[in-house]
Amino acid sequence: MTASQKSVSPSVPQPADVAAAQRYGLAVAAVGAVLFSAKAIVAKLMYRYDVDAVMVITLRMLFAVPLFMAIGWWQARKLPALSWADRGRVVFLGFIGYYLSSFLDFIGLQYITAGLERLILFLTPSFVLLTTALVFRRPIHARQWISLLLAYAGIVLVFAHDLDVSGAQVWLGGGLVLGSALSYGVYLILSGELVRRVGSLRLVAYAMCVSTACCAIQYVVLGRPFAELVQPAPVMWLSVINAVFCTVLPVSMTMVAVARIGAPMASQAGMIGPVSTLALAFWLLGEPVTGVQLAGSALVLGGMYLLSARKT
């Protein structure tokens, strides 16, 4: 081996470095999922002040969009301009990722219970895994499938207590929520392909600006008066919390995680989100937690540990 070859070898990533980077990406995705799931707790606190879901979403996006615009401007100064094709892709991702998926979810909730809705939404990781394997020809390791099965079993235990599949329109509601899950899954997959060219923070900033524009158009189309946007101080402060800690930070962290570990693993790490809402609801809302829910939470955490454990 020559001296020049020896000087190059240290730059080759070592297995320990790869494993550490993977654990870091999973940790970022998990923390982002916890923060993103906390929006449900914030929304319940806001509902105590007689506001509806449209108002919660609109205020959340209006407070978040200045931060996203600032992030987008900051990133645009450092990175080359986007091609028109990539601009179109960003607009499409902004529409389906955080507007269409949320819109379908809220409509579906009118026809099915929250427990059934959550179970359907957590089909997203399996959809992302299968699409990645079939379309992009990328291998999915057995460890990921086992982790996914453990997490699914835990999710079922967590939400089985309020699962109800009765009702004449359950198929309509279930189909709408399934559309929401597929929409967000497509967003994760396509963003994983686009993030390398656009940049993780710039992509999420631009996409969320598009989503905010969609929310504003929806507000106008529904004929809601602008005067309603002025709410009592507690609602406004909760909206700021919802915007900063439950929107800007988590969606940015999710994109950073997708850039580091890919969409399939990032989506799986997101399954820890609903487990965290149990603890937050118990702490902040006084909602009870059963032994079955704790057992389900342990399975989800076990699946996340298996996903992050270093291979031997």
C-alpha cells in the first residue's frame, strides 16, 4: 500500500461512524415525532376556548409561516437557485404533504373514531417501506420489518380501547383517512428523493409556505371573516406554541432525519409519536392511562430500540 493510499483510507466511513450517524438520525426523527404529536394536546387546550379545527389550523400556519419564510430566505442565500422542475415538485409536495393529508384526515374524523383514525394513519410506515422496496429497488432489512411489526402491535394495544368500526359511513371515513396516510407517505418518499438537490431545511420551508397558502385559500373559500382571527390571549399564545414547537421544529427535524437515514426509517421512528401523547395527555390534560396502553407503549419503544440497535 502506498503512502497516498494510506492517506485516503481514514476518510472512508467506518461501521461505527455509520451506526452513530444512523442513531443520531433516528433520535432526530423521534424527537420531531414527539413534538409533532404534541399538537393534539395543544389543540385540546385551545378547544376549551370555543375555537374549531379550522381556526386552530389557520392560526397555527399563520404564526409558523414567517419562520418558514425566514428559513427559506436564509437557505436560498447559501444554495443555488431551484430549477423550474424542482419548483413544481416543491409546490406539489407542499400541497399533498401538509395540506391535503391534514384536510382528508379532518374530514374522515367526522365519520370514524379517533382510535380507528390513528390506526389507519399508522399504515404510512409500511406504505413507505413497500414503495421504497418496489419502486426504488432498495433492500429492506429484516430488522426493519420486525421493528415495524412490534410497533404496530403496540399501537393496536394503545388505541384498541377506543376502537369502533361500527356506523354506516365508517368505510367513507376510513377511506378518507387512508387517503391522508397515503398522501403523507408520498410526501415522505418524494421528499427523500428531492432533499439531496434542494436541501432539507429549504425544502420544508418552501413546502410549508405552499401549505400555508392552501390553508389561507381554504379559509377564504369557507367564507370565514378575518375578524375571527383575533382571539383571546390564551388562544394566541397556544397558537404560537403550536406553530414553533409543534410545527416549525418537528417538520424541520423530520426533513433532516429523512436526509440522513431515508424516508422508511424516518417514518418508522415517527411511530413513537402517539405513545408520547399518552404521557402528555396524562400530564397536561389529566387523561387516564391503562396497563394495556403501557404494554403497547413498551412494544413501540422496543421496536424503536431494535431499529436503532447496532448490528453485530
